[in-house]
Amino acid sequence: MKPLSDRQEKILLSLKKQDFLNRDQLTRIHRLGSVRNANRILKELSPYLTSFRENDQPTVYFLNKEGREYVNSDKVRRKNKFVNHYLIKNDFYIFIGFPYEWENELKVSDGTYTVICDSYFKRDGKYQFLEVDSTQKMSVNKKKIEQYKGLMRNGELFKHLGYFPKLIWLTTTEFRRKQLTLLCKGLPYSVYTVNDIK
């Protein structure tokens, strides 16, 4: 296979970082232009990608074995019921301007309280947590928020960073936004709906 161009490598690196991206998201991140041009560029990368479509949605891409080897990734992704969760999270990544420091599924613990946040990222010089609420029960969210409150009370993160990171929730409806807003009282937080970031 011929060596990849700089842009092609960057597309593979984006998929390494974000796990799943649809054609529209890749177009916005990498300025691929028209749908036709984006399709052409992504077709050229097909030896490194697996893709699928559902309903009328844009094609979703992730790295196959060759793609993982090219960008030195050992994280195997497969089509599963959580893909939409990743896509919503990646819409937020695009919305806030593709922060350089962005890590998915980071475990944060002080020995007493532990969370695995959906994403941990730096914006305006400060770290923030992102949680995506798409299909899980509100009782699950409540338990997670209690862990965040415990982390804040214990103060280890504050000692380490000089502040407690803001908790960002991204949810699907106004009703769920209201529920999350009530649950987050006492934390530094913001709640967005998917409509807010379109």
C-alpha cells in the first residue's frame, strides 16, 4: 500500500482518539468539503476502516485491524449498541472546538470515590468532565453524581489541580435536563441538550 497523506493520517488519528465518527463529523473536523468529496476521501481509506449505516444516518467509521496497526492503537472497536453514545459525545467534542487534551473513559479515583467519566478534557485552561446521558436510567446518573460529589468533598482533586473540574452533562430532552440540574446542585456543572450543540 502506498504511504498515506498527512490528511489521511490525521483522519485515522481522529478515529483512534474518538473511537467512532460519522461522515459529517469527519467532514467538520477535517474540512473534507462536499459530501461527494468526503465520500471519495473516506473510500480511499477503506483498507484501514470499517463502516456501517443505520436508517438515514451518515455512514459511521471506525478503525479496522490495519487502521489500528497504522496508528498504533490496541483498542478494538466493534459495532455495538453504544455507538450512538459515542457519536453524541463526539458532537460535543466538535461543538467545543476539538480540544487537544481529550481522553475517553478515564478512571478518576481518590481511593474512596471512583468515576469512569465519558470524557475528560481541557478547555480554557481547566479540566472538565463530560457525561453523556442518552439511554441510561436516571438512578444510574444519580449514583454517578454522588461519586462526583464525594470526589469534590474529599478534596484530593482540588489539592492536585487547584480547583474541582466542572461536570458537563449532555442529555437528550428538556425534562432530563431539569432532572440532572436538580441532581447536580452543589457541584460546578452545566447541562446541555443535544439541540443546544447542533
